[in-house]
Amino acid sequence: MCEAPFAVTILFIPVSAPLDKLATDWAEDCDKIVLRLCPICKRDSIVGHGRRRKQAHDEHHDWIGIHRGRCADCGTTFTFLPVFSLPYTHFSLLARSQALQQRFAEHCSWEKALPKLKDPDRLPDPSTVRRWSTGVEFPQPALSFLSQTVARVTHWLARGRQVLDQAGPLSWITPALEVLSPLRL
């Protein structure tokens, strides 16, 4: 039996989109993926436990479908999220990176450092964009889920830098993540 039965846990699923289509296809089929290995009891016993929609606003997405799973052995419920959609957030990491890149690399004001979104009526408030940068301008940022995820995404994208530089629509994300990557995460 696991330590905390019926606890809800977030698991990130791999992104299968090619780098040249990452901006448009990062959420493709994420509502169909179920990871089977339970990280709690270490058994291959996760079964599908429904689907739901989640907000993941960016230039190509409004809402995405995500899958849930439940370990048949220990009873833990899991939510499977694509790496570009953090839990409890409304904007994808691509939209956040785009806004921060405008703010720090292009020196836009908070009011003008807004991402391009599929739904233009869904723009984040400048105070929200400012909150996304919490810790970016300080020498010792606090550990946070966002900073850890950005570090992992930066590392993952760095491996495909040559392809990414040729990708066109994604050329803005690498400089944004490079601004965030030197942080002590």
C-alpha cells in the first residue's frame, strides 16, 4: 500500500511533436497518453480514469484535453500534463516565455510584454506577467515548480538548438529560456 492513498499527483507526459512543429503540436494527443508505471508503488498498474479539459492559452491553443489515471494497486489518482502546461495555470510555458522574452530581451514595459494568444480577449494582466518573472531579477531566486520546469525545458530545447533555430515560429523561445536558465534552480 502506498503512503498517502488517494492522493492526487501530477505526472508530465513526453512531448512527441517534432521541434519544427513544437509551438503548434505540443499538446497533440496528450489526452490519449496514460503512463502505466506508478511512481508511488512502482508497479505497472495505472489505468485510465477519465479525461478533462485544461486551459493552456498560447498562440495556437485555448483549451487542451488531458487524461487522468488511477493506480489499481495503491489507489493514487494522477493527472497527465504535457510539459508545456503547468498545473493550476491558464497560460502555457510558450506564452509565458514569449512574454518574458519581450520584457527582458526586447525591453518592453510590463503592459506591452504580452504573448500572442489564439483568443485575443484572453490576454494576461500586466501584474500576471510580472508575477511570472518572480525570482528572475533576484540573485537567489526561491525554488519553485516553475523555475525547475523552465530549467528542464531549457535543457531539453538546448539539445535541439540547431533544429530550433531553423524552426521560425519558435525562434523566440530559446532566448527567453536562456534568460531564465542561469538562475540557481
